[in-house]
Amino acid sequence: MKKKVTLKQIARELDVSISTVSKSLRNSPEIGEETRLRVQAFAKFYHYKPNNIALSLKNRKTKTIGIIIPEIVHHFFSTVINGIERIANENGYSVIICLSDDSFDKEVLNMELLANGSIDGFIMSLSKETQQKKDFHHITEVINQGMPVVMFDRVTQDINCDKVIIDDELAAYEAVQSLIDKGRKNIALVTTVDYVSVGKLRTDGYTKALLENGLPFEENLIIKIENVDNCEIKIGKLLEDKAIDAVLAVNELFAVTIIKIANKMGLKVPDDVAVIAFTDGIISKYSTPTITTVSQNGIEMGNIAAKVLIERLEEVHNEKEFDEEEEEEIYKTVVIETHLIERESTQ
Amino acid sequence: MKKKVTLKQIARELDVSISTVSKSLRNSPEIGEETRLRVQAFAKFYHYKPNNIALSLKNRKTKTIGIIIPEIVHHFFSTVINGIERIANENGYSVIICLSDDSFDKEVLNMELLANGSIDGFIMSLSKETQQKKDFHHITEVINQGMPVVMFDRVTQDINCDKVIIDDELAAYEAVQSLIDKGRKNIALVTTVDYVSVGKLRTDGYTKALLENGLPFEENLIIKIENVDNCEIKIGKLLEDKAIDAVLAVNELFAVTIIKIANKMGLKVPDDVAVIAFTDGIISKYSTPTITTVSQNGIEMGNIAAKVLIERLEEVHNEKEFDEEEEEEIYKTVVIETHLIERESTQ
């Protein structure tokens, strides 16, 4: 049997991106004719076989769910996986996990790998790079071939599918409101870069709370951090220049780093600076002081994502449910409630 | 096409364990004749197909590595996975991860799932239950069919395959010796239950260091914890009754819990009680005081596990390397060096 050529090999041979190969094979008008024909000819010569999911679905169930997440050294994603595993196992499904490592190419390759007959459906959270590129053709393709996809946490409005999210804007709004209620007035936001969807929504919630309470909104109270390992100077400058009395951090690592830097500068937490972090994880519980967090309830998110996918799978295997007017599937977005876990860093 | 019956379904139908089904199908004398024949008849009737790995190996490479780990909310395993991913990707391999959730049955089912044509070889760390049961037939079976397996961290001497470990005994010995060098005399060990291989080795290293230094070894200085959530009383009693001046904890969570309890009791760390933890993770770096740890170097362990497996895979596809005298494959055990990262909890 001849070895199957993969998207990656075609891309390497022709010195084009994986996305270009994938789009050319679908005859996408986004790709120039010359490249398209070159890719198609190459693929044909080497017997490239695209996924034949629709076909495989008719014939068999794998009773396996594929998960694609951006990173694994991350308490939130780990707890979501545990939540998915529990419901999946209860319903007789196995679970296979792949990591995109926040890379667009790895996300595309992992989807190709898993969609090729190993699984019945996907539960996924988008990589940073995918959100930045706004290129979702690999997901559209899988869905068009009849394989259900459920997105969680890092989702996109550009794809029509089932989603499980928290209301990040509301959660940030409530966190900032709780700081204002405690008399804090100079509240900073330490966040990630904008192309991560949840980062943007949290910024909106932060801004809204300030404006509604008549507090001035200043661009330079928002710090965007790409890498936690070299953010000390930025944060130190923020605390020093701006007489900050509270910070909302979009993750635990930022929060614990802020506390460390504040301590070094002789500032007391929470007396001088109150701190709230998104994502209730292991660090917030064990750090000194313990950190007030927005609980994202990863287990619950995993449970619901698995339930939604399994419902969809059983439905696919029985009969597709169409909205008769529009001939489109009706997808749902489940919003998980968050709540503030008050700890020492704010009281 | 008829749906394939799985090990799990056969086990459920006949009300026997998965292990019994698997062994019966291999005609193992461990299983009584009546059960064996009943399982075989059932499997035949429902067209059960065992893995046909050897056959599939001859025909194609999947260029995919399967990882099976006990748990995912665990910094050490996450870093090992990152280490494996890096080397795998550099060599053109994809990675698929399954969790055993420390369950024997899930480990067996995951191996069956992945070995069925999705991957070329395994990198795995044994589940607690597998180590307890000492039932490794599922691994032997995969190896006998020609699929390479590399074990890391939680390994067993009962299986002949490539292994990547740290010298847990030596690491514990050196950690305890460093405490003794600092003048500590009443050193406790807070560990997990004995059937986890690394737990046993660390206990041996702890004991050896005490005895070699002429310190008395007392059984009740060793506390075995199954679940970190309800260990407070045990640890409190240890610190109170025994005038402990140092503790070696086999993981970060135990260590940070010991520090919390010591603080509550009015004991100062490190002045009254010094603490060293195994596994350098995120908590040790961010807790107050920061915690001295034995670095297990998960990234390095993952790198080497991937290198060893990939070497083995390329070899399988070329020609098997036999020791001509014994007609057995030569497997290697790579021992990763550990070192002590000194932080505030001991100085």
C-alpha cells in the first residue's frame, strides 16, 4: 500500500502554507489560479485523499470524542478536560486530546489527523494564532462534512456551531464593580493581547464598570502582556506611576506576579492594592495572600460541552434537525455562570 | 458495515472484567476454561477483531505518537507532554494524548483505542491502579505485536521495554542529606501510598539517608496520604507529636499544605520546620515562602522519551535489532539527573 501524502508534506514540497494547500484543494477563490492548480496537480499525482468524514459517519461510530486545546500547562483547560472525560465516559465515549500549542498550523494538522476516522466529533478552544489570523476554514470544512464541533471558551462568531462560554464581559464587569464597592478608584487591568477573544470581552466589561460608576477611563491603566516571564518592569511602572489601588488580572499568573512585585515595592495587598484574578486555580488557593478569583468553573464547562456534543452526535446518527424555514441547523450557545470567590487579596 | 464489538462491550455483556476478556482472547491459562471459552465464543459470534498492529505496521506509518498519562491536572505530566511534543514535532510526528485517570480499565481501553491503527508507538506512565494490580498484559500484548512502548516516571520492572526515569531513591537520599547537613534531626516523610513505584523508591532513599547518618528511623515519621483534601489532621498530628524540624514531601501540594498547617500552628518555615518538595512546579515558585524542590525536569524527560521512541520506530521500520545470542531486543533505561533547587523553605 502506498504511503498517504499529507497536507503538511504537500505544503513543504510546494513551499506554501498549510492553509493555502487546504484552501486550494477546496477550490477556494481566495487562492490564485496558478497556485490552486499547482497544488491540485501535486495532490492528484501523489494520491492525496481528503477526509471522507461524511462517508465514514454513515458506516460507523468510533464512540470517541476529539479535544483540541491551545495548551496543557494550564489549570483551566485541564479542568475542562476532566469535565469532558466524566460525561463522555458515563455515556460510553472515549476521549482523545491534541494540543495546538497556540499555533494555527498545529490546529489545522491536528484536526486533519483526528477527523480522519478516529473520532465522531470535536470539542475545541481556538489557538491564539487562529484567533489572530481569523482563518477558520479547517473548522468550516469539518462541519460541512457533517462532523459536529463544539467550541468552548475561546470561540469565534465567524463559525456557526454549538458553543459553551462564560459571559466574560459580565464577569469582568462584576469583578470591577466589587472593587468599586470596596472604595477603590484607580483600578488597572492587566490582560493579554487583544486578538484573544476573551481578553477583548473582559476589557469591555472593565471599561463599562468604570464608565457606569463615573470613574475616568484611561488607556494607560490597561497593560497588555504577551509573556508573563518578562512583565515585571511593565507592572512595576504601572504600580509606581499611577497610584493604582486595585488590579483586575485576566489570569492567576499575572495576579500572583503583581502581588510579588507589589510586595517588593513595599505595597501591601490588599490594603494598598487589591487584586482579583480570572480563573480559579491552584495558585490562588495556595498563594499568600490567597487571591480573590472569578470562578470559570472549568468542570461545568467541560460537562456541558460534552453533553452538547453527545446530543448532537446521537442526532446526527438518527436524523438531522433542520429549521425548515432556513434549512439551517439550529446551534446553541450555552453561557456558564461565573461567581466571585472572595479571598484575602481583596479583604 | 457491521459495527465492531469492543472489549468493553464484551465485558459488560458477560459481566466479567475487561482484563478477563482480554486474557481469555489470548488464551491465557490464568483464566478458567469455562470463562475463556464463553468469552471466545461470544467474541467470535460478534466478529470481535483484535488489534492487528503488526500487519498495519508493515503497510503504513501514521507518524503519530500516543501518550497515556494518569492525570492531566498535574504540572509534572503537563511539562513531560510539552517535552514530547517538541521533539515529536521536530521529527514530523503528531501527538495524541489519552488519560487513564489512574484507572486500570481506562488504561487498557485507551491502549486498545490508540493501538488500533491511530499511532505508531506509545509513551506512557502507569496508572496507580495498574501498579497496584500488577497486571500489565495489555502492555505486553502491544509490545508482542511489534509496537514500541516507552515508559516514563511510573514504570515497572515486570515489562521489558525502553524506560525513562529519574533515580527517585538517590534524589530523596540527597534531599534528606541536605536537610541533615543543615542540622535537622527529626525529619518526616509525607508520601503517597506504597503501590506507586516512585513513592516506594523515595521512601527507600529517605530511610537510607537517616540510617547512614546514624539518625533513628521511625515508622511513624512516615505519613502516607491518599487524598490531599483531607490530610490536615494527619499532618497536624505529625507536626505536634513528633517535634519535627524538617519534612520531605513527595509533591508540591503536600508541601504547600504542610506550610499552611505549620503557619496555623504558629510554626515558622524554615526556622522551625524546613520543607523540601519533589517536582518543581508552579506552586513552589509562587508560594510564600517559596519552596525548595527536587527538580524532576519534566521537559527533559519528555524530550528523551520522544527521542528513544522515535529511534525505536525508525528501527522497527528498517530492521529489528536483535541481540544474536539471546534473540531478544535490547532495551535501555535512561536515568535523568535531578538537582535540588534551593528556595526560602530551607534557608
